[in-house]
Amino acid sequence: MHILVTGGAGYIGSHICVELLTSGHDIVVFDNLCNSAPEALKRIEQITGKYIPFIKGDIRDQSLLSSTFNDHDFDAVIHCAGLKSVDEAVMNPLKYYENNISGTITLCQVMAEHKCRHIIFSSSAMVYGYPDGFPIKENFPLSAINPYSHSKLVIEEILRELHKKNNDWNIAILRYFNPAGAHCSGMIGESPNGTPNNLMSYISQVATGHSGRLKVFGDDYPTKDGTKVRDYIHVVDLARGHVSALEKLLHEKKGVHVWNLGVGKGFSVLEIIKAFEAASGEKLTYKVTTRRPSDIAICYVDPGKAERELGWKAEYTLEDIVADLWRRSKTS
């Protein structure tokens, strides 16, 4: 299959590219490199031994997108492009709505013009808002608690409306939380431009001396050690989930399909710190600060639907995640 990967040079996108190529698919990467670097694409080529056509561009650029579709006969799009920092979204919500939502609308318009109506959208478990219980299932109520999750939720609604208007659209919405780790080669992983906005990358920067003391945002949550609990999924498991969804989508009755991708188990911030100390041999100092606005105490998903319908299941452990992340930290 011939696949366009938007945001394919980014953290999740780059690992999806590796798994697509090793599964025999042809890809084109479309990325504006606002939070990634072309070096990631070179490393994907080294890992896979395959060339990656790359277009540097913004998905809001309708003319460039159209010319890309004119040059390639795409079977599907895996849509990872978008801004993802919750803190930045709270500070600048219009930037997130304009980039994430407007960009997706432009992408879908171009796809429709070129009769490419298979899309996989990278959503988030944050669209469940403040869940009533755990683990979170796909049929739980949806709500937004910050501009970032609101942008994801609006995009999901737009995609449903697309199918409602034209049932030739075949859509997969993948909801996941806390991708972590890196490729086992250590060649690709998360390389944010600026301060990391997730715990694992922040910890690795502290351990390697690139950042100061680690901040733990709150130790008074109703959890076993007072710190937040999250479902951490290895980025390679997550990437393979996208490939499984793609293969299912291309052979499935057309519709809007939603799958949670996660381990189905939560780990606290202090458990993550201890696991990283064990993997790295480094002692991490941290300071407890006040909670961040809109943070919830516990979030982990029920991945059972994905296992039943996609034949996909997370295989990597927390120990694997921190070991691969530490390997990447030492080589980047």
C-alpha cells in the first residue's frame, strides 16, 4: 500500500514509518519539522534500508498538499501532524485550534478531491476528560478538559461528519496515552525542540544532565503513593498498532472505527522514577510542586477491543520502555 504519513518525522510518526516500511508498505512523509528534524528520516532509512520521499510542508498549505497527492496515488493517510503540548495549548489555545483543526480540515478536503478516503487519526485518551471509572473503554462519554484535548475531540467529530455525509470514508480513530521509550537501536526517539512535555523524556534529560532537578507535579492525589498514574505504552507497540489498524481498515467495512491503544495498566510518577533509576544506575533527585491545572489522578485504558478486532496487543514492559529510553538518551 502507498501511505502518506503526516508528521512522519516526529516522535510517533517516525516509529510508524519504520513499522510501515518493515511491513512492506510504501510511504511519503509530509512534515513541517516544527517539532522534529530531517535527521530522523535519515535514521529511519538506516534502520530499514529503504528510501523515504519527504515533502517539507505544513498541512494547512492546500496547494502543496494537492501537488503531493497529484504526484502520488495514495491508498490511505496516517495523520500524526499536530501540536501536542498541553501547557502550550492552555497558554495559546487559538494556535492549537488553528493548527490542529484547520490543518485537518485542509487535509481532508485534499483527500476528498483526490478520492483518497482512508484515514487513521492519532487521537488521545484525553478526549475522555474526567472518566467516571477505569479502565477506560471506547464507549465512555467524551469531553475536553483543555484546548489540546478539545482540538482532538473536534477533529474526531469532523471525521464522523465526513463519513455521515459520504459513507465512502473509512476512518480509524486511535486513542492512546503516554507514548514512551524509543527504537531498540537507539537511533530514533523523542527529540523535542525545547523543553520536553512528557514525563519520560523529562526524566531522561535530568538523568543525562541536560535539565535540572525533576519536578513532580503533586503528591496528594488519591493514588497509592500520591502521584499521578498513567498508562505508558512503548512507542514501538503504538506504531505497530497503527499498522494493524491500517491493514484492518483497508479490508474492513467502511465506517468510523475507534480503538484504544494502551497497556491497560497504570504506573505512578514515583514508580517511573524508580524504574528509570534501576535502568540507568543514576539517582534522580526531584522536587514536589503543586498540581497542574486540569491534571487528573488516574488514566489507563482498556485495550481489549483492539486485541479482539485488530489482533494487536502491547508487548513491551515498563522495564523495556525505560531501558530503550536510556539507550536513546546516551546516543542522542
